Amino acid sequence: MKLTLATHPILAAWMLSLTATAANDSDSPTLPLSTDSAFNFQLLITLGDAITGGADIGPVLGAAKNIIPGDFSSFSEQFYALANDTKAQAADPENAYDGINVRETWFSASQYFRRADILLHNDWDNPLLTSLWAEQTAAFDAAIAALPIPGQRVRFPATKGSFTIDAIWYAASASPDAKLPTLVIGNGFDAAQEDSYHYFVASALARGWNCITYEGPGQPTIRREQELGFIPDWENVVTPVVDYVLSEKANVVDENRLALVGNSFGGYLAARAVAFESRISAAVLVDGVWDLYAGYSAQLTPDIRAIYEAGNYSQFDQELLSLRAAGKLSSDAAWGVDYGLWAFNTHSPSDFFDQTKKYQLESVVSQINVPVFVGSAQFENIFPGQPQQVKDALGDKATLYLFNGTAGYHCQTAAGQEMTRAVFAWLNKTL
């Protein structure tokens, strides 16, 4: 039987699991910035970074006013224009009279270039995927060069696997022997390590923590430069980062206060890594992820899921990709299809689902032997209930923290102050 939107309307929304979306207007704890939930969430991400100099509120709202809901090109074009305007301001010699001017303008330009990129992954050959990323990287590098202690971009090979890790080191002190607590920070499905600066690094530096952010296979820079999709054995990404920190930065790192942070899908990746990496002192999962396949496949109707689980992969792939090509998916679903296939480096939705089955914590959770902060969000729509599963499996080793109300979106988007207050209070108590 041929499946259609008429017979299976939930098919158009099943990929909601692949993106953090806003709640329905009636349930939303915040004023929606777009009638399109996917666009609303991206705008919340952008505004949330304003507290760390990564955006300016008025210009973002101005762009939002001119974005056509559901029109990916419109979203990209508005942020591309804003990025270029902000870049011109950053490049103006009069802007460079102090470091604050320089870094905030370049941080904002970098952010806007990233937003211009985020919805363009349907066409892997789109030259903007390369050019926008080069722009965001250059802008970000100009910003971190203007920090009181400049950030240092570093690359080093993985010890297992043929890939190179891209990382950025941030020192909290200029002292050559400060011995400070240190965060190792990783994102997940779609966010870049440049986003990690605004999510965690700025708050950590203000509290006297060194930081290193990193990207591995599947994440934005590595996916582009090395054409590698995600890998489940994430310890092969994190362990080389820890090696680097404890060797190259040994004089300024307190090895007894080395915490690993995983954001979004990174909540699984970090948990997996700490099961194998004994030098980590504590782990922070924002939010907790137990089983990737369970989270993603739960968005399917029983009939659609049965087609996949019966092994009818061609039918499954053809129907979904046909709906995407015809423009019959919601923005959430369309973006989820586009970005999921790109990040996992496959053109087959069924292959993507096959890959997600390799990302489950149950088989390794007993090997986690450090304190763990498990974030949970009131409006979590990707992995509802999974933070509790992580907490239950870890028992007394884990602290479950529920973020409610306006901090209740996936990963506390646009409530960064509340999120980092909770995380650093726990780290201070734990370490």
C-alpha cells in the first residue's frame, strides 16, 4: 500500500525528533517569534547568545520581522544580510578602539553566518555550505583573538580512527601555573563548537574555569572538511582531547577537577565517552540521552515504524524523500531530514535509522563511575523521559535537575543564565 500524507498525517512531523522545536503557542512559556516552530527555535538560539555578546536583540528581531514563515531561503537570506552588515561594522577601523567592540561585533557576525547556514543542508553541493562556514569561522577567530586571553584553535589526530579533531582552548588565567578547574565541552547533532562559547565557555571563564571545546565526526567543521558522519564510539574523540589537555596544558589544569560537558545529542556522546575515559572527574549532560533510536523512532506512527522495522527500506526511503522533494513536510520535519542525512553522511533515511541504533547507553552505563549532572527540560520533545532513565540507571552517581517554565525548552535554549547557574552550582559542590 502506498502511504500518503492523507492516510498518515503524522509522517509529515516524524522528524520533529531531530530538532529542538518550540512548543505549540498555547503551551509555549515564551512569546513566539515566528508562527513556524522551527524558525522560532532558531531565533531563540540567536537571542539567547546575546547575553554573551553573540547577538544583538534589535537586529535579530528586525531580521525575524522580514522572514517568511516556512521559507528556508527567506530565513537564510535575512541572516546572511545581517551577517554581512555586522561584518562591515566589525571591519570598520573605528570599531577596533577596544577589545570589547572587536569581539562582540565579530561574535555576532559569526553567529549570524551560522544561522544563515543552518537550513541549507538539503543540497549537499550548495556552495554556501562552504562559503558561509568559512565566513563564520573567520569571524569567530577574529573575536576570540580579541578576548583578554586569546582563544587558541588547535588540531590533533585521533588515536583511533582516521580523523582529526578540531578544538579551541580558552585559558581563564594568564598565570603559567594556575592549576584551574577545566571543562571539556562538546555539542551534539547540529551546533558548532563556536556555539559552545556562548552556551558554556563565557560563563566558565567568568567563574575561573579553563575550557576546551571540540568537534568530532558528524559535527559541522569535521563533516565539511573531512566528509565524516557521526561515530558511536565517542570515547575515540574525547580521549585525545583529554590527552591534549593533560599534556600540553598540564601546568594550568587541575587534573582532579576535569569535567566533561555534553550538550543536546552530546548528552549521549559525553556519557558514552566518560564510560571509557577514567581521567574525567565529573560529567554534565544537558540534557540526558538514553537511546537515540528510541527517541527518534518514537516520532513515527506505528504503521510507518512497522514499514521500517519490517525491513521495507526502499518503500520507507522513497515515501519520505518524495514528500521532502514535494515540499509537503513541515519545516521541523524538512530540516530534520536534511540535516540528519547530512550529519550522518547518508542519503538514505533507513540507513540513518540503522545508524541511530548504535547510540544507546544501556550497554555501557555500568562503566560510568563519576558524578553526573543530568539535565531534564519541562518541554523536552526529542527525548522525553530519557533523562530520568539515565538518572535511574546511574542511581546515586547522578543528580537529576529539572528545568521548568521559560528554561524548559530543549537544552534550556534562551535561558542560558539559569542553565549555567545550575550547572556551575553543581560543579562547585561536586568538585
